[in-house]
Amino acid sequence: MAYLFGVIAFVVALLVSVMLHEAGHFLTAKRFGMKATQFFVGFGPTLWSWGRGETEYGVKALPLGGFVKITGYTPLEPIDPADEPRAFYRQPAARRAAVIVAGVVMNFALAFVLLTVLAMAVGLRTPGTGTTTVDAVSACVPAQIQNPCAAGDPPSPASEAGLRPGDKVISLAGRPVATWEQLRQAIGAQSAGTPVPIVVERGGRRVELRVRPAEVGGGPYLGVTARVTGEGYERLGPVSATAFATESIGRILGAVGAAVADLPAAIPRLFSPERADTPGGQVGSVVGATQVSGQIFSAKDSWRDRIALFLSLVISVNVFLGALNVLPLLPLDGGHLAVLAYERARAWLARIRGLPDPGNVDLAKLLPVTYIAVVLLIGLGVLLILADVFNPLTLPR
């Protein structure tokens, strides 16, 4: 039930994000007197709709996006002569640019608001300090660190050695350890497959065991999780929360840029166990994000942890949608903005040369490029959906 709740919560959050994006286009167009005839969430067959004024509002069967139909958004569509003065392409460039970017602005505004709420209401997690006391012992050696145990995975070195939660590690391979960082370094210095002594304090007395590190992700692996002290949440004030939200959007944009740049190189590994090893491999589809949301709510964490992770997921999705839409590719918002910028640059050059304004770009000439972009975007989307179905990403343990 918790997993299903997470799935439903993300679908609702995604629909709200799409509605706000389209509302940005819609409200700005209406504010400038343009005619908007449809405002729909989803694609495909109409489930239900209602009319108010000159606009039809409704919901369609496939919750994979949404759209606003603004009369004359391109000069290619037929327009009633009575609507010509209100057509999008007949409006001043500044107004058209405002309508185009308004959807992206709404995505970033929503991310900013959610980041502020996260900082002020939920709080920011303080990581605390890792100790040498064992909090949990993994039952297996997973294929990747972040993977759960699967059938056929060998038992972890820690479980084979008899380590238990509550054991305090005193030394490993004769090397004394007093902090988690020292223990991590001691583990990293071992050779996989070579047994070494490990001394723990258990029930007030010292016990010496022998552990044989395995190899996971190119390094030695024991299968223990440190007990952390001093962790918790700290709420920020309005000024600090605003600064945090601004910095976080910049940081997420950087991560999105790195992931998108790495995606072509990561495509061959989308269906391999090493998928999540690179930023590009961590890019997922709507299906993958829905799965992650289900994992968040079904995890054995506090409700505060789950809400913080869920908000972070929705924030990241909105920043990603905003960044994706500014790419200068038709039919994305960035493509329309690029066409508008080209029109204005061409008009400026014509004016300084004493020539008449050449007018709107002939979009019919750009249709082949648009079709290629659509095919590539749909193909990438289908590929990511298949990867999320057959090789899903999982939350780090």
C-alpha cells in the first residue's frame, strides 16, 4: 500500500507540474488578449471536459503531459479571419516571448517554492557522524552497492564472519580504528578474498573474528552499515531558505546538464548492472520516477525522511522539465523561442539595411528538422521507459 501511495502521489505531483507549466502559457496568452481555445491535461482520448467562455478545459486518457491550444501559435494553422488580430503570430515579439517562456518559468517557480517549503517546514537533514559501531549487516554481496539482495547473491563477508548489529569495531587487520572514516580507509586497504582479523567489542568484552572482504564496484566490501549519531533536521528561516532554494536550483541545473551530456555515452549500459555508475545512466523516464516514488514511500524511513525525498524528487523533475523545454529544438518551447529570436535578428538586419521586415519565419521549411527532433525525443523516451521496466533504478541503501 505504501508503494502504491507513492506511485499515486508522484502521478498527482506530475499532473500538477504539467498543469502549472501549461497555465503559464495560458494565463500569459489570455493576459495579452490572445485566444486560447483548449487547456488539457494528458493526451489521447478525452475523458471529460467542460467549456467556459471561449476555452474548453479537460482531461485526456494518457497522463503524459498536457497542452494549451493558442490560436495562431504557428502561421501554418488555418485561422478564422475574425480571430486574426488575436492570433499568436500577429502579436509583438516581446509578448510572444513572454508566452513561450512562461511555462518554463512556472516549472522553476514551483521548484523554488518547494525548495523553500522543504527548508522551512520539513528542514534540511544534518548528516551526523558515522561511528565504528555496526548498525546493520548486509545479508549478501550485491552486484552493485546500491542494489538490493537478489537470489543467488553470495553471503556478505560480515555475515559470514559473524558480525552483528551493535558490535563496535576496534581494529581491522591489526589497524586500530576510532572513527567511521578510519574504518572505511582500513577496509579500502584490504585485498578482496584475503582473510583478515577484525576485533569488535560485544557485550563489554572483545571478540576477534576473521573476515574475508569481497569485491564490489572495484573495491573491497564487508557489508556493514555504520551507526550514525547526531543526525536530524534543521529548519531554516525565510532568508536562509531563499538562499538555499536559489543555490539548489543552480546545483540541480548543473547535475541535469552533466547527466544530459553523459547520456549518449551511457546508452549502451542502460540495460547492464553498471547503469547507475554514471550521471547519464541515472536519467530515467516518467516510469522510473514513479518507481522511485514508490520506493521512497515503502522504505523503512521516518515520514519526515520520506517527505523530504519525495519533495526532492518532484523538485528535480520540475527543474529537468524546465531545462529540457529551453533546448532550441522544435517543438519544445526553446525551439519556438529560437525561431522568434531569429525573426527579430533578421528584422533588425533588414531595418539597418533599409529593407522591409521579412515577417515570420516559414515554419514549413523547418518541419523536417522538427520531425527529426520529435523522433529522437520519442525514441529516447521509449528507450528510457524500457530501461526502467527491465533494469530499474533503485534508491541507494
